[in-house]
Amino acid sequence: MSTSPTTTPTPTQPDAGWRQKHLLDVDALSLDEIQLVMRTTDAMKEVLSRPIAKVPALRGTNVTILFYEASTRTRVSFEVAAKNLSADVVNIAASTSSVTKGESLVDTIRTVEALGADMIVMRHGTSGAPYLAAEVFSGSILNGGDGWHAHPSQALLDLYTMRAHLGDVRGKKVVILGDILHSRVARSNLWSLTASGADLWLCAPSTLLRGFDAWAGRWAGGGAPGHAGFHVTSDVDAALRDADVVMALRLQRERMDAGLLPSLREYSARFGLTRERLAGARPDALVMHPGPMNEGVEIAPDVAILDRSVITEQVTNGVAVRMALLYLLAGGHPEAVTNA
């Protein structure tokens, strides 16, 4: 699976209801399906507000969480989400499994299925790995992040968080600032936000925008009818000017080749999200970050704790969104949740 943008993202035609067996990326979702995820998340938020935040919706369903990379937010929130739906949950870390003995991904998936898994939530360091898993697994695969490629549940929880504060994001200026090149979060947000009509700006040093400038050019040439703009720039002031949302991204030094940046200090000085830079955005602009944060590098500590920062809210919403995704993939309907 390519890690660079190659085609202009055009949302699929609206469909009635949920038609997905797997969730590998948001580019497979119609706008109607994205809206259905949002409505189902509303229902899950109501469940989470109860004294006992648990419903029997997935009772008897076996959910295996299979992570080949370290994670806190995604892994734990999927586990909490599945348990809130009364699923039986098994956690497998590749570092403590037969993967360390040379077992292939296909063999691992087949073994997990033989042990009774109905759904697998999977994170893998190789882009496209969940697609291979989906070819050999008879149940549902949920991509918890693969390489540089995609992180669909993160994009959907980001969209849900924006909508909770802004209402419809159509026409709203959303800026993603940071390590775009290595970010699966940015790639999935690109699909969900442009499909929802946001005016999306990607901002980073030119070395961390490789491929995205060409993508933006094709977007401008072919466009997506009825959708707002998609812009790529290294001009931080232009990107932040009158922004409604600013999302900072972590520098993924573990994936980064030498020579992409002169130094962390220079990056922070030129592209770090500070109060001074944020002053160019709208006074009530949301501050977001998918985590984990490197405070003092991509975001100043005093920005991360502003009243308009919704970083902690993103984490909380992640549980509700992941409950919604597990529920929809199991064939549930939003109306049935609130009556449980």
C-alpha cells in the first residue's frame, strides 16, 4: 500500500445505512456512512453518560486487539469501547507473541480466528497490513493505524470533536500543522474533512510535504464538486490566518530519515504552535492534537492547556466513536442503543 497520495480524494456516492464489513480507511465510507458514524457516536455518548456505562450490544462477540506497535490511546480506548458493549476482549502485543519467533501476519490472523475472534482491531507498522489481514480473516478488521497510511478511527473522532463545537464543519478552515509526511492521521483526516466540506490546510516544512503539493494541485485542477478547498503550504501565518481549528502533529522521529530537518530547535522556532502564532487564528479556534504530544516541540505547553484546547476531549470522544464503529460493524443500529 502506497504511503504517498496518488489520487484526488472524491467521496463515494451516499448510501443508505452501513455497508462495510471492515474499516480499513475512511476513503471507503460514503458521506452518509460518515454521518451514520456521527449519529451512532451520539448514542454511545448517551450510554457513557449513564451511571453504568455498559450495554449488552456485543455480548457473545469476541474482539481481539492485535497491536504490532506501541500505543496507549488507541489500544486502551478500543478495549474500553469493546468492554462497554459487553464484548469478550483479548489483547495481543506482537512483542510477546509468536511473531517474535518468526510467525507471519497471515499465520497470526489465522491462529487468532481459530481461537474464536469475530473482530480484530489491528495496528501494524507496515502500510497496507490490515488489507492483507482482511483478505484472510472471515470476520471484521478495524484498522487501528498502519504505517504512514491510515488511522480511520482517529480521523472520525477528530471530526466528531470538531462537530461538537462547530456544528457543521462545511466551510470551516481546518489547519493540520506538523509532520504531514509521516502522519497516517493527516492522511485519514484529509479524506474525512474534505468529504465533510471543510477548507483543509496542511502546513509543514517543504521536506515534510512531499507528494501532498502535487495532490493539492490535482485537487485544484479536478476538484471534488461541492467541496471546499485543499491547500498545502509552508507559510505558517497564511495557514493559521482566521483558522477555525488548528491541529498540531507530533514529529515522528522514529520514522524520519536524516536530513529532513535542520534541528528540533529550528523546527520548533519556525513551526511550533505558540500563543503568538495562534493569535492569527479566530479567537475561539479549537486546538487539537492526536497525541502523544511533544510539548515544547510541535506545541507549546501553555497552548496545550488553553480553554479552547480539546485534546483531552478527543481522547474521551475516542471511546464513543470506537464503540460506534464496533457496533456498526456488528450490524447494529443507532436507535437500538439508546433503548438498551
